[in-house]
Amino acid sequence: MEDWIVWIIIIALAIIIGNQTRERQARETEGMTKKQKEKYFEDIKKKQKENARVLWWILGIIIVIIILFFLFLLS
């Protein structure tokens, strides 16, 4: 498969996922007051920060394992 086809597929998937997320949030916040919507989006941001923190830890552990692997491989 050509490289540009892969990139078109990745971009299309990102657009589709973004649209689905926007539609889901619109459905979930329908009928909420402004304060309730603000709290809803604030809770989402908190969850995203927690998830990002976990992902950074996992990435750090993987990098350390790779470095240790290469150190043992070279010694």
C-alpha cells in the first residue's frame, strides 16, 4: 500500500473519532445548565490528565527497559 493512502486513512479515522466524540458530548450535555456543562467538561479534563499521567509512567518504564536491554546487550 502506498504511504499516502495510509496517511489518508489515519486522517479520516481521526476526523471520524472527533465527530463521534463531539456528537456524544452534545447528546450527554443536552438539557444541562451552563454550570452542569462546565462541571461535565471539567471532569473530562481531570480524567484525561489522570490517563495521561499513567501513560507517561508506562512510556517511561518501557524506555527504561529498552535502555537496560541495550546496556546488557552491549556489555
